Amino acid sequence: MLHVGVVGCGYWGPNLVRNLAENRLCHKLSLCDLDGAKIERQLLRYPAAKPWTDYEEMIAQSDLDAVMIATPLSTHFDLARKALKRGKHVFVEKPFCASTEQGLELIALAESKQRCLAVGHTFVFSPPVIKIKEILDRGELGKLFYISSTRVNLGLHQKDVSVIWDLAPHDLSMFLHWLGEAPVEVLANGKDFVQRGIPDVAFMFLRFASGAIAHAQFSWLSPSKLRRTTIVGSAKMLVYDDTEHLEQVKIFDKGVNFRDPDTFGEYQLSYRTGDIVSPKLESFEPLQAEVNDFLSAILQKRRPRCDGEDGLRVVRILEAAEKSLMNSGQVEVIGDVKVRV
Ligand SMILES: NC(=O)c1ccc[n+]([C@@H]2O[C@H](COP(=O)([O-])OP(=O)(O)OC[C@H]3O[C@@H](n4cnc5c(N)ncnc54)[C@H](O)[C@@H]3O)[C@@H](O)[C@H]2O)c1
């Protein structure tokens, strides 16, 4: 049974708090925010929680086992490092941190202290994403050709990070999970239409060593909320629409057959359209599974399902994509990085 502290009780932190309060592996909660009014609101629901406005004081508690960080990106590294140095297990919301150097330091610190370091890639815990991984792993789509994703809405404009750092971690963590490989190249284009210096629209292109390619579109400046991913393979195609209530995943038995011609006259393409199947999905809150995985990993002394290395892989793509965006979409090569100490 664990004593867990949550730092950041703004928009997202209260979701972590709710899931901790409902988890039997957590017996005591500490809540921290610079803004006392935000903690007060949480205390109305969870009166037994211990309130803190000073993070250093919260993590100085000797019986505090773990910290979950739901503050803006610019604070992740400092807060995570302080907690790890005090020997606490740490969960950091996406994006893990602001640079490769920061990520390497946190991973090395967690290893030297033998503490869990988890990263909030919530979608990896969601039933449709898990189902798609099963479908891909059993080769149902055939050879994977490409992925195309759209994550757009009106808002929420961030003050300190571009739309890439805000929205792309979701799609990138899914792509890496599904493909089991990181891209070797990325390029991105975009523009800062509303706030100067903070791109609010971005188009990203990724190339993988397996030959697969991926494209993703991110925007805080779009009339309607779209969360749609298309995956095309040599045998079948799949559409995942996260805004759907029923049938979030659909598998299309569609494709093109190309017969190598002996002569030009025999040149032939045939289009195949078969059944559309919507697989049954389990029903649970992804965040509940994510919080439970973090707490279980601590108690079982194992790596969490999304750890610092997973977080770092995404950060490396974000860094390269942002650099490409600043250089009019030039191709950035993403090299290997040694993450083990
Ligand atoms: N996993 C997901 O699906 C998901 C969804 C939304 C946001 N997030 C992530 O959650 C994090 C927080 O996002 P948000 O939208 O809740 O931000 P927010 O601005 O609404 O809330 C952040 C809170 O942190 C507090 N804070 C900042 N620095 C602090 C410090 N040093 N000590 C104590 N409190 C501090 C602020 O007062 C604020 O209340 C971000 O990393 C974001 O990317 C994840």
C-alpha cells in the first residue's frame, strides 16, 4: 500500500487524483499545487488528502513513496529529478521532458536509485489502441504500408509549448507501440497563426526503417474535434476513430491486387472490397489502467509499461520535428541513443 503525491491540480491532475483515490494500492494521498484554491477544490472531494503548496516540503515526507507529476512541461525535469533524488518513484505526464539530455539524466538517476520512472502515455492503455496492437501483431493487415492520423480541435492553446509538444506525444506513442520501432527520419511544417512563436498547426511526416511511413496532423485551430487514424496494410485497412462511441475500430477487407504482367497488354490492377468488421473492445478507463500499472510496478519491483525510455523515444521525435518545423520542413535524421547507463 502506497502513499502517493500528485503535483499539479490544474486541468489534468484531478484525473490522476480521482484514479488514485479509487485504487486500492494507494492508501494515502498528498496533493500539491502552487495555487491553494485548486487544492481546496480537490479537498472537497478527498478530505483525507494532505494539502501542500510547497513541492519540496511534500517530497520531504519520509513515508511518501511516489510522485505523479501533472504540471506544465517546463517544470517536469526539475520536479522529477528532485523526487528521484529523494528516492521517490516518479510518474511524469506526457511529454516526459523538454530534451534528450534531460531524459537521459532522469533515466540514469532512476536506475541508480532503483526507482520506477513512468511516463504518461495514456493512449497506450486504451482499449482500441490495445486491440489495434493485437490486430497488427497477428499480421491481419499484412505488411504495414502507412499510418495517417488527425488530431485537431479548437483549443486548448498552450502558453509555453507548440502544438507538436502538446498533441503529438499521443500519436507518436501509439505509432511506436504499434510498430515496435522508432522512426529514422521526421519532417514537420507548421505555423503560429494565433500566438507569435507558438505554432498552433503542424503537419508531420515520419519514415521508419521497416519501410512504413506515417503522417500526422495537429491543430488547435480547427472547427471540429477529429481524432482519427487510418492504418493501411497490404492485406487489409483499419480506421480508428476515438470520437466514436460504438465501433471505434473498423477493419476493412479492402485492397489492391497487382499482377506482374508478362506483356503490357496484361497489365492489371484489381480492387478488392470485402467485409467491414468492428471488433469488440473491452471497456475500462485508460487512466485507471495506467495508474494501476504504475502502482503495481512499484510494488512488484518491475518496469512500468511506459517507462522513461518510451518517454525519451517520443521526446527525441518531438525535438527533431520542432527543429524541422523551424527550418521550413527540412528532413531530420533521428539517430540511435544509448539509454542504458
Ligand atoms: N495524458 C493525457 O492525456 C494528458 C491530458 C492533458 C494534459 N496532460 C499533461 O498534463 C500536464 C499538465 O497539463 P494541464 O493541462 O493540467 O496544465 P494546467 O496548467 O491546467 O495545470 C498545471 C498545474 O500545475 C501547477 N503547477 C505548476 N508548477 C508547479 C509547481 N512547481 N509546484 C506545484 N504546482 C505547480 C499550476 O498551478 C497548475 O494548477 C502536462 O504535461 C500535459 O501535457 C496529459
